[in-house]
Amino acid sequence: MPPQPHSPQARRIVVITGAGSGIGAAIALHFADHQHLVVCCGRRREACLATVQAIENAGGTAQAVACDIRDTSAVENTISHIIEQHGHIDVLIANAGIAENRSVIETSDSLLDDILRTNVQGTFSCCRAAFAHMLPRKEGAIITIGSVVSHKGYPQQAAYAASKHAVLGFTRSLCAEAQPHGIRVACVMPGGVATEMVRRTRPDLDGNQMIQPEDVANAVRYLVDLPKRIAIDSISIRRWNASPH
Ligand SMILES: NC(=O)c1ccc[n+]([C@@H]2O[C@H](COP(=O)([O-])OP(=O)(O)OC[C@H]3O[C@@H](n4cnc5c(N)ncnc54)[C@H](OP(=O)(O)O)[C@@H]3O)[C@@H](O)[C@H]2O)c1
């Protein structure tokens, strides 16, 4: 007998990196229902466990997995372990990332390396590992989180902008490879979102005028649930007071 619509076997398996805080936690909560099992990944297991608790309190099902996305073998083991446990991955939200405000002159090789290893290599290896398992099933969705600096450049953000331009370029190529196999790939690119990251890197922004993590989560959920007849490759979300282009 095929799995019934709301049986544990019919649940969509949604993996979210950086789900212990900010935007990732908000996205995770958007999938807190009986149709999804949410795997919350991040380096800080306790932070992911707090998101799991919030999802369970909202009636959903989730689990926490500690994983540092800078470590490719840890990423591959984590994805393989999820497949062993649940059989497949339906959705990957590659959200984890870091930012530091530094001028070009002040950006050391080690800071550049950390930002690129996390935002570019980490995003790449998470997507590659999940994509490899989605290919034979010919279904799935991968959403990356870029930024307004995927298509703009701001002072003090050169390393971060380089990494987020790379995330967009990577997502576009992955989309072209994945589409013939029925796998959806898209990038969400927000401006300033009210999280700890932006409070630290853009203290000049007024918290009341910022994008909320839930706004980004709405866009991600919208992309994941699109009907198969249409594709939306990217969504830019900007603060109302930011310039349109
Ligand atoms: N806030 C904004 O204005 C804004 C705007 C555009 C795009 N974004 C992007 O949105 C994403 C989420 O950012 P946020 O604002 O929600 O900031 P945040 O609260 O600092 O979240 C970043 C998350 O990434 C995880 N992470 C960082 N390095 C990791 C690693 N090596 N391995 C695994 N997980 C790692 C962190 O968890 P652990 O520390 O536990 O690992 C944390 O939960 C990032 O990609 C960011 O670049 C943010």
C-alpha cells in the first residue's frame, strides 16, 4: 500500500543549514507541520535543539544535527546519515553563512578563507551532496541563500560580497544542471534582515525598517511549493527604504 498523505513515510524531509538562529530558524519553523520532517543543522547543537523544540511546540517534527559545513567529509557523512535514516531528502535549504565587516585592506587571508570556505565551499558541498541523492529520484528542491551583495557591492563587505556573488553563480549553474532531472534550484537574496548577523555588521540600519526573518522564510516556502509547470530562479528582497537597483 502506498504511504498515506500524512503518514511518517509520506513526510517531506527538509534539511536546513544554519537552522539554530536567525533566518535559518525562521525557515525551519515555516515547515513545522505534519507534512514535513525538518533536519536542523549547524555547528552549535544546542541552538539547533532550541529550533527543534520550537518546531515541536508548533506541532511539527524535527531533529538536530551538528555539522560544520567547512568540513566536506562531515557534510557528506551528515547527508548520508540523513538518507540512511529517512530514505531521501526532498528539500535542502543551504542557508548557513558568516559575515564580517572589513575594508579590503583590513581583510586578512585567514578571514577571507573562512568566509569563502563557509559561504562558498560549504554551500557548494552541501548542495552537491544533497543533489547527488536527489538525482536518481528525479525530484527535489535546493534553495540557496544569497544576499543583496550577490549583485551589489558595499564598502567593508568585499569578502562577503565575493562569497555571495559566488553563491549566486553557483546556484545558476546548479539550476541548469538540475532542471533536466526535475530538480528545482533557486536563490533567495535578501537585503538587511533583523538577525544577530546584521545587528553586528550593519549597526547603522534601523531595526524597525529591516526585513524580518519570517519574510525570507515566506519566500523560501513559496519557492519550494511552486507547481512543477513554473520556475522562479531567484527572489531579491530589499528593505522598502533601500534603493531599487
Ligand atoms: N541578516 C542579513 O541581513 C542577511 C542578509 C542577506 C543574506 N543573509 C544570509 O542569510 C544566512 C543566515 O544569516 P542570519 O542573518 O540568519 O545570521 P545568523 O543568525 O548568524 O545565522 C547564521 C547561521 O549559520 C550557521 N553557520 C555559520 N557557520 C557555519 C558552519 N561553518 N557550519 C554550519 N553552520 C554554520 C550558524 O550556526 P552555528 O554558529 O551554530 O554554526 C547560524 O545558525 C547567511 O547565509 C547570511 O549570509 C543574511
